Amino acid sequence: MSTTSVSVPAGERRIPLGVVRDTLEITRRNLIAYMRVPQLLIFSTVQPVIFVLLFRYAFGGAVKLPGFQYPYVDYLMPGIFVQTVVFGSIATAIGMATDLKSGLTERFRALPMSRSAVMAGRTLADLQRNVFVVILMMAVGFAVGWRVHTSVAGLVGGGLLVLLFGYAMSWVFAAVGLAVGDPESAQAASFPVLAPLVFASGAFVPVITMPGWLQAFANHQPVSAAATAVRALTAGGPTATVVWHSIAWDLGILIVFAPLTVRLYRRAV
Amino acid sequence: MSENAIVVDGLRKRFGSVAALDGIDLEVPPGAVFGLLGPNGAGKTTTVRVLATVLRPDGGRAEVLGHDVARDPTAVRRRIGLAGQAAAVDPNLTGRENLRMVGVLSQLPRAEVKRRAAELLERFDLTAAADRPLRTYSGGMRRRLDVAASLMSRPPILFLDEPTTGLDVANRGELWEMIRELVSEGTTVLLTTQYLEEADRLAARIAVVDGGKVIANDTPSRLKAQPGTTVIEMGISGDGRAERACGLLVGSLGSRVEREGQTLRITSDRGAQILIEVLRVLDGEGLEPDSLTVRQPSIDDAFLALTGRHAEQGAGRDLANQAAPARRTAVSR
């Protein structure tokens, strides 16, 4: 067939919206991995469920909540949602590093595709996974007595805020994965960064109960900002300032890390 | 078309203090297999990575079908396929899904992606396994899919980076056959390999790479003629006897004489005459050999003459080890 002659490279034909098409293809590919490798999804769901049960029933009784009028579970759940997406983002680092190590990244780089689609597709797939995980955690929360004291809009808004934060964290950990370049190291490198962010924060206990030097850190970091905003949206209280504070953190993280991640990708092999 | 498909001029690439490419020059004619032969770390894979626009060179110039790899990488990417140790496939996707992904990302229209994937699965004998995740594939199947993926966009230039490393003899033979078929359809193949036999069998031209430089660039037959037209190999056992024989021969022959343990290897252009001289010298000293072979030089001899070492210790032996049982099987049938 003369139409399939090798002298006419197929890629010369213009496909409209190539970036979108490339991104969706990479998203699809990563979502298939989540379906086919159940360990990935179990890792990101079972662990937060264990945290809910431990904090709700083992530690919850000992936590003092100055100025919080509802039971501890209502304080806890917003923190759990935020913690879930933060720890879930380790999977982004592991995924980027795995592709780098296996040589799949190399194949992508030799294809006439959009450079940023690899990261955009990965983070979009993680966003979709987070939608599933956050809804699941909300169900778990309701099962252990969590109640929303505001409105459906507050609940939905809180969910969206958690997802925005998780999306920003995906870009951070895509950068970590690319910088480290090896799945085991990516996991090892992620945890020491995440643990202080999650536990030295207002996610599980009020910051006011911490020593002064730690309060300074805990009050000025994105996990606290997100947990506080989601708590305001679901338990009540002044929302505007805390919500904007959290959104500002997320946008700041994206503005710094999206270009950094793309640059790391261009340099990585 | 007489113009070269790939032109490489003084290509340089450093990794830290190591010069992976130290001024590589190549001209790859179209429509044939061009072999890049060399040991691990010689710079073969780095050369392919630069040509496939995966790595940016530090210096020099490389053009693929007239497009500069550094200045117009997208034009290069539209014309190449990359397979082998450098490029991989997704183990969680099925064979068909992998081909689909590569097809879409190669900017093929959707209908064509589907048709081409089915066609390649058929051609590479993977139709039965097409809808199984790649994790369940054998090494040979995975490698076939890898090559199939690199062919999705019908690239006129195909880079195969050690495509048969780790494959058994049967799979290797199949892949060789496919490479010959592609070339007969007009594809230019740049093949890197540690296997002398592979380069010898497939390539119309071979560049021997060592230490980031091209140290020889010729047809296989002329490369084989380089060390001389005759190779004599002798085994001489006994304490220090091989060493003494080597000293005597070096002094009296004026040809290349190498010793490895109790084996002497003499390469010469003077054919049978040298054999008579060798035996005369040794007989005079009572150093008769236990074994003696006179043969045509192999590419391994050429490589040895060029670099002073065997191509990839183990790689050649590996091939022999894998070939031997297969031959035995053939006999017992």
C-alpha cells in the first residue's frame, strides 16, 4: 500500500488539542495501573481507615479541645481527609520514579508528545484517585459518628479544598520522584518530609496545646491551613479567612512546583 | 536516495567527570542495518539516547534525516522509533493498551492507532496475548512488544538498543528475522550490540565504539580482514612452556602474537607460510603444541586487535553457552 509508505511520517499530521489528548492518555494509563495493582489503592485507603479508628477510639478521649464545641471525631475527620491526600501523594513520587527507572520515561521523551502531559496526566490520575478516597473516608467518618454541622455546601466545599490541596501535593511529590529517580528512595525520602508536616500540625490536635517553638511551625504550614479550613467548612465558625489562606498555600505550591517539576522532567533521563 | 539517514559529527557528552561520548563521528546510510558494536560503557547507548533526543549533547552535531537533534527534536521524534534497553513498556497495561498509548502519543489518528496495533500484534505473534497485562508476558514476548511499540508510527529510522540482550536463541533468531524484514521495507536501523555475531549477521556496516570514540568503521568483511587473513590458535601445556613459546615467536615472526594462559594466538597476512615458520621455531625448541587451529579471523579477533580486549567478557561466551544446548537439542531430535 502506497499510503503506508515509510517516507511520510505519521506524526506530521496535526492533531487538534494535542496537549489535552496526550494528558488524557497518560491519565488513563495511570488509572488503569490503580485498577490493576490493588495494593496501590489498598495502601491509600486501609492506612487512613486505621488512623480514623486509632485516633477516634484510642487517642481521642485524651485530646483537649479548647474552644471546640463538638466531639473529637468532628475535629479529627477534616485532619484525616488532609492526611489521606498527603500520604497518598507518596504514590505520585513512587510512580514518577518507577517510570524513570523502568525506561518508560525515556520512551515518552522520544515520542512527539507534549512534555508537560506526563506530569499533568499523572497528577490528574492522582486527583481522580483522591476523589474516590476522600468520598470513602467521608463514609468511614459518618460510620464512626462524624457529623457535618454546617451544610451540604460546606461538606462539598471542604471536599474540594482537600482535593485542591492533594493536587498541589501531587506536583510536589512528582518533583521528589523525579529528583530521586528510584521508587524505594522516593518512598524513603517522602516520609521524613511528610510526617512532621502532618503530625506537627493542627490536623489531629489543637496547635495551642503544643510548645511555643512548635506552634510557630505548626501555624505556618499548608497541612494546618487545609485542616483548619475544612474544619471551619464542616463544623462551623468563620470560614472566609481560613479558606483563602489554604487556597493561597495551594496556589503558591503549584506556582513553585509545577514549573520546577517540568524542568526536572526535562533534565531527568 | 544517496544521502545519509543519520549524520553524527564530533558528538560529545559528559556525565560528571566521565566523557561518555568523546567526539563520535558516524554516517549511517539509509535502508540498511548499521551496527554500533562495543563493550558496556563504550558509549553506544549514550549515542542512541542523543540521536533519539532523550539526551542533549554537550558538543558536536547530530542530524536525523536532515533534522538537528538539539535544534529540532520534535521533527526528529516524528521520524524515529526507539526500542531496547533504553525504552520500556508499561507492565500494568495489556499489550494492546501499550501499543495504543504509544500510538496516541505518537499523534496518530484514533482509527489508525487501532488498526496499526492489531496489525503489529499479529505480525509479532502477540494476538493471543494482546489483552493480557504485560506482567504476564515472558521476556521474549515483552521484547517483541517493545519493538512493536517502536513501530507504531511507521518510523523511517529505528533505534534498537541491545534488542536481543537477555533473549534466548530462538527469540534472538526471530528478532533478527524481523529486523531484516523491516530493512527490506526501507527502514534504516541503528542497532547497538555487544554481540559480535549479531553485528556480523545483520549489519551492512559496523562502527566499533570504545571509550566514547569510534575506533573502526567498516563493512563486517573488511573489519574481519583487519587483523590479518589467518589466525592460528595453539594450546601449549606445561610449566612456562606457553610463555617461552610466545617469547620465541615474538622474536622470530614479526607478526601479532598474543598469549592468554596456555593459549597462543597468531594473526598474520601471510597465510600458510606463517604456519610452517611457527612449527619450525617451536619444533627447534621441543615445544610442540597440544592443539592447533588455523581459521579465518572473526569479528572478535578484529575487536581484540582494535581494543586489546575481547568484546564484553561474558557476552560472547554467553552467546556460545546459549547456542550450544540448542545445537545439541537439534542433534538429538
